[in-house]
Amino acid sequence: MKKVLTLNTGLNGTSGKSNQLVQDFVSRLKIQEQVSVTERDLAVDDIDHLNLNEMQSWMTPENERSSEQAKLALISDTLIAELENSDVIVIGMPMYNFGAPSVFKSWIDRVARAGKTFRYTENGPVGLLNNKKVYVLATRGGLYAGTPKDTQTQYIKDVFAFIGIEDVEFVYAEGLAMGEESAKNALEQAEQKIVELIENLAA
């Protein structure tokens, strides 16, 4: 049984196109095989930006943490455990002001953690999470894939590679704000790509 972690990062909840693509992906995958799904809506969870107190809680030995430090450390520990326990990560990723939603950066700051998901060596950092697959369902109002204005794709690949996950694939639904016909075609193409990816995943 595959263990799937879904991450929704958009502000529009179930009405958001990235969220809908995530649900479509999971629904189609469930038809192909048995899966267990852990859902994480980063916008609803409202994870704050990382601050010094929280980071220091990680560096304090567990048996020496205050109650407040234990509470702070639990945020990162929980998110890392969800990631570690997953085989497949499916991310709904709208583009906000040419970048990833800030809630995704807050999530990355909790799961990219020295000694937990990567370690430093004399040759540089080495990721500790392996044999996982990431699918990024990227929704954009305009057309950015393959251009210098697409700041998401390389960033997302880099941060996952940093923690050892190098198998990252994107599904783009672009031009969603460029008229009804453009949006319709983009979503249909994205759905077809999802069908192809799931066939390969289940093979």
C-alpha cells in the first residue's frame, strides 16, 4: 500500500484549482491501487514563519526542553514524520507574485532540518530522505513554464534534492486567468497528464 502525503498551499481552499487537481490526482490513484492518504492544508494550518525561539528548540536536547520548547519542536517533528512516512508527496502549488505561497516556505523551513532530513559532511550537505516521489500540480494565471519568470520549478527541485528527494515531477496548468477557453484547455491538459503519471506510478 502506498502512503501518500498531500500538501495544499493555496488560499482558496476547495475552490482553488491547485487543490482540485490534488483531489483529482488522489481520486484517480485510489482507483488504480490501495493507498493511505495524509492530508495537510498549509493555508488552514497557518504555520507561522520560522523564528529564533523555534529553531533553538530543535537544538536543545529533548530532555532539557521547557514545555514551550517542546511545543515548538513538535511542529517540525510532526511535519518531518509525515514526510518520512510517505512514499508519494502530491503538492498543490499556485503561483503568487511569481513565487511559491509563503506557507510552503514555512513548511520547507520546518522539514529541511540538519540531523533529521539532511546532514553536513566535508563535501557539503547530504539529504537523508530517499526513495520518494514528488508531484507538483502547479497552477498559474499566466504562462511562465520554461521562462525566467518561473521561479518555482527550480526552487522546488533544489529544496527537495537538498533533503534527498530528487524524483520531482511537475504538472502545469497555465493561462488560467487568460479567458475561459484558455483555462478549460489548461485544466484538461493537466488532467490528461495526471492520468499518464498515475498509469506510470501504478505500473
